Amino acid sequence: MRIEGAKLSGAMATEKEFLIELDGPGVSPETVDTVQLLQLAEMAFRLVLKVSEGARATFTLRGLHVRDKCVAVAAVPSDMSAAQIGAARMIGLVDGREPPTHGIDGLVRDIREQLRKLPAGQAAKCLAGEWSHKLEAPPLPPERPWERTELRATVVRVGGIKPRAWFTSDSERDVFNVAADVEDAVALGQHLYTEVDVTLDVVRNADGAIEDGKVVEVVPLAEGDSAEVWRSWFAKNASQWEQIDDVMVELGRVGD
């Protein structure tokens, strides 16, 4: 890596370069967090090449310089027009204006996380020749409250190094998945494609769908006819029904 002094910074030094810059009070090549800047620049370089490849506007980056303009890591693109187009799309992906596609979503997430780790007062910028734009992560969504819920759901999948369980339920619009400890995962695995009663701690997104959660309790449905299942459920959850001789008759479900 070649360190360039202030006399080489500015438009004359960067008009043919692609740069990732950090700016802020006291930021210089001598004071910058080396690992933080290099990690951010490497991820940004990699993302802009990936999105350009996806758009069939490929180019290469060659060379590596540090510019003393606050501090910037610079490389030379083989095609500046393609680099500017790729940079504009990269900015949109990172700041949330464009949703990331499969294959680059992890890289976008990592860049956002790195940007959020910058010290207060520091800001990042992407420059491609005469084009430049702030490189910033979108605001984190507000934390959503967790709730405990009980569902009758069908187990459709269980697995993973860190076990998770996938369910469908008449009370939920979409398939959803939640974390499970090993004991609950084993229990759920014995009831694939059958209904169970589950107690879950969940968090929902803005549309009300389950976004994440954890299994608290698994209760397999009792074997037997539907009347026995109803009697068992009401005995546990509605003791005032214990004196009813025939729950199915009371509910008007005879002949269903």
C-alpha cells in the first residue's frame, strides 16, 4: 500500500479513481481505525463489482492507494462509467432505497453494520471520478414488543444447527419459523405434518406477521375422536364447562 500526502489529494488525484472515504473531526491516515476503514472499503469494493456484474456492466479495480483527504482508500476502475453506475446502485442498496437480492443481501447487511459502528461524527462517502455520494445505512427499525401466544399449528419443518421450527396455522397468514431448544425440536420432529398446540414468544412485523420467536411449550393433540379432544381442551382451559355432558352437542357440532 502506498501512502500519499495531502499534495496528491483532491480532484487531480481522484478523477480516475474509485474511493471509499471517511470524514470527520481529526480523521486522517495517521488517526483512522485501520481495520475499520479497510473492512468497509473491501466490502464496498466487492459489492459494487457484484452489482455491476449482475447488470452486465463489468469492470475491474486495480491498485491500492490511501488518499489524505480526511482519509480514503482508492483504486482505479477499468471503466469509470460502469463504476459510476455500479456505485449509484450500491448506494441505493446500502441506504435501503433498493431491496437487496439473494446473493448480495448478506454483504449489504455487513456494510450497514460496519457503517453503524463508525464513531460519532464520522461519515463515509463513495467517490467515482467526479461523482460522489454519502454511504450511509438506513435507520434501524424501532424495536417491536414481544408477546406470548398460543396457537394450534401444523409442523412443516424442523432443523438447523441452531434448531428452528416452521409452522402453518389457521390464525396466521403465512408460514412462519421460530427458534426451538433441542428438546422441543426433537418433540416437534415427531409430529411433522400434524397439528400441535404450541406456546410461543413472538415478535411481529409492521404487517402483523410473525417475524421471529421461540417455542415455549409443545402439547401434542390427544389421540381419539374429536369430542374427546374438545373435552380435554375445555377441561384444561375452561373449567366452567366440566359439567357439560356432551361438549359437541352444546356447541351444536353434532353431525359435523
